[in-house]
Amino acid sequence: MLDIKRLSEVIGKKVYTDSGDLFGFVEEVNLTDNKIDGWRIVVGKDSGMAGILGGARGIIVPNQFIKAIGDIVLINRNAIPVQKEEELPLEEEELV
């Protein structure tokens, strides 16, 4: 449930995925026509999620991926883009 009285109350809240992983913190809310369009989430240093984003500092999560807001913000795991590992060149694959 998204029961927010002031957007400023949400800034800085911890963000968790629906699988229970700490992702980061709410940095900013993007508005379009006075409606919430997206949420800028900064990856937490101790979350371990920085590696899957390919070095990005954070992401913008569309509002439809926010599942709940209370003491924490709960997002759908599918909102996080996963950086695929680059394939190794043929010579390196043979050495492994």
C-alpha cells in the first residue's frame, strides 16, 4: 500500500526487494503532472547490489514496481536491471 502524506518523508528510507535483499535508499521522487512517475534509488554500499548494475550508482524505478511504503520501501525484484557477464574471448575460455 502506498499511503504517503508527504514525499519528503520517503526520502532516505531504505529500499528492499520483495525477496528481502537490501538494495539502497530513496534519493529522489520524479513527478510528472503532479503524479509520481518514478523513484530514484541509490545503491547502498553494504547492499552488495552494485555489481549487478555494472557500476551504476543507482536506478530509477517506475512507480508501478513499488509494492509498499512504510518504515521501508519494498520494490519488485524485476525492477532491477541485471548486468549480464561479458563473454570471455575464446583464448581465455580455453585457459579456464
